[in-house]
Amino acid sequence: MTNGNNSEHRDSGQEPITFTDKRKIDPEDRTGAAQSGEVTEPAAAEAAAGPGPDAENGAEPIIGAAQGAELLADAISKELAERTADLQRLTAEYANYRRRVERDRKTAIDTAKAAVVTELLGVLDDLDRARAHGDLDNGPLKSVADKLSTALQKQGLEEFGTEGEPFDPTLHEAVQHEGSGHDPVIGLVMRKGYRFGERVLRHALVGVTDGVAGAATTDSAEASDADAGANKQ
């Protein structure tokens, strides 16, 4: 049939017309298609097959990567918060440790100083007795006594227990008491008391008198004298 058409075209002097069939036979049923002559369109086959696996999985890696980055950021933030809390706790513990060490060191130094000063209280008592007898009014011993007292005071030694000072049982030791009032004061100092900072090294040995009673007696005496003067006038 084709040969006849070609002969006719050649005889008529026209170019032969050719047709190209671009349809393809289904490769899965190549034998049946060859026998039946059925063909499949490539575009129709691809449309019927639907989107391929690459198209379906194309967006999933992007979404998974974003979620992974978010989870990683959360984990890093949590880890950073924990490490920051640990650092703050460690800093506070170190500051407390330094304060405790400094306090213990100061306590040890004060204890050592107090022990040395306590051994010198007897020397101070001898100097007080010498001063009371007038032996420290002049001479080289007076200079030594003044230097020793000044040095001990610079270290924190304080003396207490003077006449007229209110009686304090935590600082004073009373060996005698005169009067019956409720406002006792020191009337006689037999031995001075000393303290080093807040630590009492030795209580003062004193005699206590009644300050209120003494004041009332003085007021009564002055009132009696005034009445007597008025009567004389």
C-alpha cells in the first residue's frame, strides 16, 4: 500500500507525504499492544500515575530540618540556663566560704591577742597600785607604764569599773552592798575590769551602793537645811 502511494506520487511529480506516530507502546504490555495495536500517551500515563515519591518527599526534609533546629535551640537554651544557675550557686558558695574563712581568721587572731593581754593584766594591776602610791608621778617607770597602757589600748583593750558607774552584774562583781534602793551604782573599785573587744577578760571587783537612796538622803538634808534657815529668819 505504501509502495503504491509512493509510485503515484512519483508519477505525479509531488513529494511523498510521511506521517510520524509519536505515541508509545506501554512497555509493560509490549506484546499485547503489538498484537492489539493499542498505544498509551506519555502525558496521560504520567498524570494517571500521580506525583512521584520525590515530589511527595520534597517538603518533608525542609520541615524536619526546621523542627530539628528548633529542638536544638531549646536544648541549648536549657543547658545554658542550667550552667548559669550552677555558676551562680558556685559563686554564692565561694563568697560564703570567703566570709567564713575571714571570720574564723579574725576570731583566731582576737583569741591569740586576748590570751597575751590576759597574761599582762597582773602587770597592769601592779602599775595601778604604784600609781595610787605616787610611784608613777615621775621617773622612767612612768614612761614605761604609759607606753604599755597605750600599746594595749591600741590593740583593743578597754578598762571599766569606775566610781559612780551603774552596776552591771555581767561586768561587775560586787563584794559588798550598802543601801536598799533599786538603782545600785559602784561606790568602791577594788580591782578594775578589762575587756578586749566584745570579750570580757576580767570582771571588775567593786563595792555597790544605793544611788537612789543616796540622792534621796541628800535631797532630804538640803530640804532640812532650807527649812532650818527659814525658821531662823
